[in-house]
Amino acid sequence: MSTGSCPVDHAAAAAGCPVSPRASAFDPFGPEYQADPPAAVRWSRDEEPVFYSPRLGYWVVTRYDDVKAVFRDNTTFSPSIALEKITPVSAEATATLAKYGYAMNRTLVNEDEPEHMPRRRVLMHPFTPEQLVHHEPMVRRLTREYVDRFVDAGKADLVDEMLWEVPLTVALHFLGVPEEDMATLREYSIAHTVNTWGRPSPEEQVAVAENVGKFWQYAGTVLDKLRQDPSGHGWIPYSIRAQREHPDVITDSYLHSIMMAGIVAAHETTANAAANAIKLLLENRAVWEEICADPGLIPHAVEECLRHSGSVAAWRRLVTRDTTIGGVPIPRGAKLLIVNSSANRDERHFDHPDEVDLRRDNATDHLTFGYGSHQCLGKNLARMELQIFLEELTRRLPHLELVPDQEFTYVPNTSFRGPEHLWVQWDPAANPERADPSITELRRPVRIGEPSKRAVARTVSVVSVERAAKDVVEVTLAATDGKPLPRWSPGAHVDLQLGELSRQYSLCGDPADAGTYRIAVLKDPDSRGGSRYVHENLRPGATLSLRGPRNHFRLDPAARHYVFVAGGIGITPIIAMADHVKAAGSSYELHYCGRDTTAMALLDRCRRDHGDRLHVHTSTDGTRLDVVALLADPAEGTQIYACGPERLLDALAEASAHWPDDALHVEHFTTTQRVLDPAVEHAFHVDLADSGLTVHVAADQTVLAALRAAGVDVPSDCEEGLCGTCEVPVLDGEVDHRDVVLTKAERTAGTRMMTCCSRACGDRITLRL
């Protein structure tokens, strides 16, 4: 089924075609990929993260950073083939589609700039949280009605009896489409998926084309009806009204295409995501029981399920110029299969990615909805539905379980996945509502939008506080319920709530010890309160709120040699790294710097465990580290990891300037991720014309953060100035534009800004909010 010749010059390859055997055997329609795409390409993430598939005729991208980079650059990596049929279409199937006048055009999914962003911005209003909230009562009513139908049956196929029809009804309601012909629309929707992303046989293609053609005609008929009176609710009537103001942006053919594509996009992905989520949670019984006991965890459970087992397995892009991905040269004209489900399980970005962790601090980093300017507009509608499904099922059927030994099947295609059937069982006599009928009417507020990036806290107790060096204590923590703590990787840290303060501390214990965490804390004379609190208040038996662990300081497992440099209390993440590398049998050296040995925490442990790999540098002994000499000669495959005072990190950066760009990795004592530099930026005020408020924006704060802190809800997606979601109208003041959304003319006009990144040039700006 190859759709393209091998792009590699065989004449220049001594051993013939250099495509590896595993790359050559890759089959996205095979049972392994269909059952679990991330697991099926684990070998690729580990060994060959960008490879060419002769069977498919595509380059395949599997690691998180590479997938996100492709999503971010929609100029080099055009979305134009996102809806292209991945299997060559037979002449008979083509003729069948033509019989129905099938003329699927560009939509938001597969449209290039400069057409895409103006359309997206005109059409996005119905997807904002303040508009989506109006759909919540309808979603909850439908969910309860469907649960009522089977709650006393003791056994159900959740896909057939709820998870397919409710999202379809919601999708039609959101679009403003009549809700009749639901069974027919299900058949049409599946046909559209198979036609675009599947591998139907030549015989099957004709039947599929018949349904796709009928789907196209149905969409046109409904659109004509809505045009007669577009005053009602729904995205399609809204788009018809928008066409009157923007006829060049919203064309007739465009409306027909988004009518058909919208039904599939708003329905099928959510139905599959819900089935995947419930299956995953029931397979991880302890997690299911945890959200039954604490429904407040449901928004975080939704994100973790979307990360671990989302319904969008892969997406496609066309390369518009010669480029590189992950260091691999990719020619102009190449087609990409970007496996975002694999990216979501990349251990380089997510700790222990195959586990289900409700308190994972970076679960919302998942790429299930894409990223950047083409991120899914309907993501928050899907989140709302998943929250309501989980809330209703965990409250009314907490004893739900999977029917044992059932076989899960999936519609064979490259991009969308969810079980065709999901059989569950329970004892109706144990239904909680039999003892308390009032629970059927309980309702928790639904979060419209992604959950807070602030991780859910757990309660831990202090097991011991021991002296580790002069003015340094080592604190051991354990879960108050006695359960294992989440696994962590070297370089990770946790957030501790210390009274009114939240502080970050690197973990320095043994990652294999699931019962305890260990941190070491220096009593800083210039403390802002955190280290003083630890030294003066923590005693065995005390309890704390802990968030994490999380890791922005990860080891590269592929390095040939590691140079570890620790300054003072910076030894805490470094010692865990050194322990890990030693256990793996890798080459390394450990440099530990301090004023004198009495103030160097964990030094005895370093000496005991690292022997002649350890080099101690102290000011009092005159053995200070010569960073220039240490890094004089760049060594291929060597990675440098350092944590300590800023002067040490600055010296290392200067001394390694002639090394490869990615050779030096540093961990600051405080997080610096996306932090604005107050030494460079200035504070200003934002006047909100509609609400009469004035909001102060600090020099180290984004406008978006300041507005949210003031209770002004501004939607956002990428928060990097890529997608245009956080755009707001500007009435007065000069804008320092830092986005890549607005055109030069729009910037010159100064009537709008992206609040996630852009700032005021002066000391004041006025927004229409």
C-alpha cells in the first residue's frame, strides 16, 4: 500500500535501503497499534523517534518535543493533508462520491495561513467558557436520562447505551442541528472516519463512499434549512450570521464543509474519549475508587485520561520546505504522521507515563487536542462532557466493573481510537440510590476549561527531621494514609505548603522507595520564610500538603558521559542523578562545591556511594572548582547537569559556550519556567472599560495572569502567543505585541492584543472587558 517511494538515496547507502527493519514493518492498521498506539511505537521513542515508513509512505514522529514542535510551526508543517484520504481511493469509490456531489473543502482543521486564523477568530466565540456553560444543564439531563435506562439492569454496553448517543446529541445541539436520524448519523460518522483515516478494501470503499456521499447531502440539506432562519442557537446558525458580516471569510462552500466535519469532530472524538477514560479508570481500580470518594478529583482525572488514553492517536502534516525534525533531515513534500498519543506517553516529558496519576502536575501538557494555532476549538466542550459522565457514574454506580475477559475492538484507522463496545457489570441491589434516592439529584459545579495547572495536593506526615550538615536538615515524609507515594525520577522536586508559603524542594532520596520522600533544606539567613519554617516548625508527626512530584530537570538517558556539578544545597537533585547513573553502569563524574565540608549536606553519602567519581571542591581548602579547565574541551556525547548558586551556573554557562547548545542543563534554586524578568520588564495598569476595574500588572506577570487573579475569566490555550484564543479588544494605549497571530496591519491598528504574552508599551492600557 506504499503511497510514495523511499526518500533515501540508496546509491549512497552501502548496505542498500537504510530504513530499519522495525520502521519497515510499522503498520498503523495492525492489531498492536490499534490496541495501544503509544505502546506499539515505544521502540521508536527509545531508538528511532523520527523514521520513514515505506509501507505508509509517511515519516513518523513519536517524541513529545518533536511532535509539539511540528504542531507549533504550521507554516513549515502544513495541516493541508489532515483530512486527505490516507488509503488510495479506487476509481469506483471516487465515482460514487462524485454521484453525490461530494466536494469537501478546507475547514479549520486542514487550512493554511493566511486564511485559517481570520476564520478561527471569527468562529471561536461559541467555544468560549462563558458560552459553553449554557450547554451544561442539557449535558447533565441527557446523561441522567441514559443512566436511568440501565441503572437497574446490572450489565450494559456503555458505548451502545450511552457513550455514543449522548455526545452525538450534544454535538447536534451545540451545532444547532436537528436531533433526528441519530442511528443514521452514527453510520455516516464512522464511514467518514474510515474514508479519511482508515484502510478499507476496494470492495468496502464503495459502501463507505455511499455513506460519505449521503452524509454530504444530509449536511447540505440541514444547512439549507438553517439558512432560512439562522436566528437559533448553535455554532452553525452563529456561523451563518457571521457570514453576513464576513462574506469573504465565511463562504458557502466553507459552511457546508464545516457542517459535515463539525458533526464528526464534536461527536466521535468525545464518544471515544469517554469510552477510553472509563475503561482506563476501571482497569485502575484504586484510581476509580479515589474519584468515587473525592469527586473534586474528576477534572484532573479527565486530563490524565486524555493524556494516557486520548481518542486522537495521530495527526498529519505536509512538509513545505527542507527541514529537520529531531535532527533528522526531512525533505520538502514529505508527509508526516505525528503520533501525539505517543508523545503523551513520552517519559522524557512525563514521569512514569504508563501509570495513571491523578496528581500528575503536567497532565494538561498532553497533546490530545493538538497544540498552537490549530488546537481543537471544541476541547472544553469535550472536557465538560467527560466530567459529567464520570460524576454521574461514580456517584450512582461506584461498584461498576468491567465484564471480565471481554475483547476490545477498534475501528481500524490511523488517527482516532476508542473501543467499539465497553461491557460493564454491577450489582443493582448495591446501587447507592436505593438507600438514598436524593443522590440522583446531586450536582457538582463543572469546570469549563482545563483544570488548574496547580497540581492536586496530598497530605503527608513528617517521619523524621535529622541534621545533614551545618544549618541543613534532612526531612523524611510519608503519606498519612500509609499508601505508596507517586514514583519520581532523578531531578524531580515537590511543592510543600509551609503555612501561607509554597516552596519547592528537590527530592534526594531513593526513587525505588515508594514509602517515603526525602528532602534536604538549608536554613538561609536571607530566607523569605520557607527554610525558616522548615527548621523552626517541622517535627515528627507534623502534617503538610504536598504537590508533585514534577520534573523539569531530566536526565538524558542516551548520554555517553555525565558531568555533575553541585554547589551547596544544589546537591539534592544531583545526588539522585548520580545514584541513578551509577546504578545504570554509565560513565560519570561528580563535582561537589562548598565553602567547607562541615556545611556540605549529604557529603558522607556522596563519599560512601561515589568514591573516586566524587571530586570535592572547597574554598577553605583552596580547591575551588576551575570550571574553565573542567569544560575546556567539548566531548561528544557528554551532558552537564548542574544545580547551585546563580554565580556557579553563570560560570558554567560561560565556560561551556563553545559546547553544543544542549550540553548544559541547570536547575535553579527557584523555578524560572516562563518567568518574566522584572529587571527588563515594567509594571503597568490595565483599565477594563466594561467592568470599571483597574488591574495592576506586575513586571513579572502576564496580563492574562493579572486578569484571572482579578476574577476576569479570559480563555486561553497555548499561552505562547500562537493560537489567538486569549485575544481581547484594545480601546486605548500602545501594545507591545509579542504574538505570532496578528498581521502587521492589525498590530499597527492596535485594536487587539494577546494577553498571554503581549504587554503595554507605556504605563496604562484600556481593554474592552
